[in-house]
Amino acid sequence: MEGFARLFARTPHDFTPRASLPTGRSGMMALLPERTAPRMTRVRHALLSALLLAAPIASAAPADPIASQDAWPRIRKGRIQKLLPQAMARANVDAWVVICRENDNDPLAIHVGCENAGGTAAFLFLKQDAAVRGVALSPEGEATALRDVAPLDEVVPLPRGTNLYAQVASRLAAAKPKRIAVNSSTSVAVADGLSATQRAALEKALTPALRKKLVSSEDLVSEWLSVKLPEEVDILRKAAALTSQMEIEAYRAVVPGKTRDVDVARFLRQRMVELGVGDAWAPDQNPNVQSGPTRGHSHATERVIQPGDFIQTDFGIRVGGMWVTDIQRFAYVLAPGETQPPKEALEKWEKGKKGSRIALATLKPGVRGWDVDKAQRDWMREAGSAPVMWGTGHPVGYWAHDVGPALSGAQQGKPAAGQAARIVRPGQVFAFDGFFAWPDGGEGEQRIIAVEEMAVVTETSAEYLIPPQEDLVLIPSPGPSRPVP
């Protein structure tokens, strides 16, 4: 039991891959022979039960290794004070209305401070010269607590029975805005949190003149959330380093001919538990480990990893309850006796890697997301790559696919439009792939090198958050060496 307790007591601050990590079948439980795994499972369950009975406190989740849960309220306040006025100016709006409620809240509630809404409340953000004034119209039973935590200038308690929307209309009439942003959007999902009934109630309360001033908040939300504060970039940088190291660690436990894609995924999920980090996207597809033909966004399968395989791991973690990563690392499985991949495999890797470097060189303030995608598409054609349906990249930060300029659109051969037409700005963080694709498997199937890195836009260019993957992770295969010709 002492050894089992040590497993859960490992410090989450040690990001260095474990030098003693097994390279044989014991590296992952799922790599044990089928007849052994169930017995081992029973032993582990018995040990866990004994541990919980002996010391319940040992089951507490480990501390987040990157950002504490209390970092967000402070950073959120800074974002409202420093970034929201600029975003409202760029979006050409003078007022922003966010309606919050219990059980089915607005996706942006946590970004403005109304994540704990009970009764329906309204958060108003009114532009005043170079600043923004934040006002909450809140049910009186929640106003006291809201004053303690909300990143606002004023909290107005409303007695029971007060018509919230009439109060919103009164405040807007006094502010005399030219354009009023509301969370209704056909293109930005997180800017579409205002329900049809909420919008109807709001419009009914507004005068005809004010109703005409309602616009979608999609531009405002994109401009605001896509730019990260320097402290947030630092958090993402540390989280990206941990993500990459975890992927490399998982590859060291692979045994060709025995390890399945799903085993690699389970190994990483166990490390997430040990380190106290969360999922960057749906747990069933995080991580996405693929050693065969490309499956796109998918779950890891039972496919057994074999010599000659490229292994692609698409993985992301969530730290501080808010910030996420999205990084892919690639490995190549050597045949018995090989010390390097075949020349053809190395050429594919280098071509994909160069696509990433071209995308980074194009990514800078003032370009459109489409321009970055176009630069890589031009290289792919020159390098002889098969077409790839996915865009080069996307913003990343609060979600794996965050809001902001999409690095895509050129694969369709059409002019820049929608999110791909948005302008890149300093402080934005992106995840993007270096592509090279070729036919593999059955009809219509292909294999893709998609080495995915994260980068932040600076005042003049862009830089990788962490050193990019330069070389394939090489996984040796057991067995006799090939005869020398």
C-alpha cells in the first residue's frame, strides 16, 4: 500500500519526464497480457479501497501545477479594465448587455462575473471615453455576494417582482448609446447566449429607437477574448510545456506489436489525474491517438501500434480551470534493427515541419487568418502534398478552438470570409499545424503529418510558446535485427 500511496503523492510540480519510466509492457497497465490485466485490476481496486479507508484525505485531487483556481477572478478584472474598452472601440459598440440566469447560463458568464447567477440578472458594460463602466442589475438576494466578487463598478439590487428588462431599458436610455451589442450570433457560438425568449423580452422593453441599435456582439467578443494578457500568455506557455512533455513521456512507454492507441490515451489520462489538470476538450476524444490512417477529430482506437507507423497524438490540458492547450507530437516506430526512419518517412516529416515554419513566418499583426492558411497551402502544393480538408489553425486559450481569426479558408479556393477574414493582433495565441498528406490505407484514406504548435503574436511577428518539435520521437521495436544486405 505504501507504493500505491506514493503514486498519488507524486508532486505535480515535477514536469520532467520520469527517467525510470518502464519501456516494457509494464509501462501501461493495458499492455499486460489479457489474462493478467483483470487480476491486476482487482488488486489495484483492493489497494485503493484500503487506502481510502485508512486515510480519506489522500484522495484529494492534487493541486494544479500551473495556475491556482483563484487566479482567474483577478485576471478577469484586469481583462475588463484593460482589454474590454479597446475591444468595444474596435467593434464600434457603446454598450453591451449580457443576460445571466441559473441552470442555462450564457457561455460568457464566467468572463463577466455572473457565473453564479440564480435569478435572472443583467450585466451592462457602458463605454465611457477610454474606459468601460460595468453595472449589474441583480436580484436583491444575490446582490450582496455579487458586490464581493463581481469585477464591476456598481451592483444594483432589484426587489422581487421588479421587471428586469424595464430596468435595462431605463439604463440604456440614460446612456444614449449608438450601438448596443447583445449575445446573438450566427457565426460565433459563444456570442450566441441570449435565448429567443430573453431577446423578445428585451426588445419589448426597449423603445423603437433603441431596438434599432441592437447589433450582434460577435465582433466585440472576438476582439476581446482573442487577446490575452501577458500573465495569461505566461500561463499558456507553462501549460504548453507540460502538455508536450506528457506526450513524449507517453511515447516512451510504447511497445510495438503490443501497445494500442487507446493504451497511450489511457496513460495520458492517468497522468492528468496525477498532475491535477483537466481536459481541453471532450474527454472521450482527449487525447486523440492515431497510428493508422487519419481519422480526424476522433477517439483513440484498439489499433495495435506496428513498426513503420507514424503515431500522432493530439492532446490538450486545462489549467486554473480556464486556460487550455492544443499540441500534437509525432513519433515513428522503427523496424527491428533500424536506428533511423526510412528516407521517405523523414522527407514527409521535414515537409510537414516546414509548413509550420512557413505559417509562423506569415503570422503577424495586420494579416488575416486566411493569409496564414494560404501561405501553407502554397507550400503544400510545391512539396507534393495531397489536399487536407482542415484549416491550418485556430485561436486557443479559453477553449481549444477559441474565438478570433481562423487560420483557414484557403483550402476551399475562395476569398477570405467570416472568421478567416479577421485581422491578427498582438496578444492572440494560436494553435496551428504543419501539414503534409499522402494516400494511406483504403480508398479515400490518407495519412497526415500535422505537427501542431502553439504561438503568440507579438508587436511585430509571432513566436512559438515553447520550442517546436524538430525531430520525430523514435520508438525502437523488439526483435532480431534485419540482415545486412
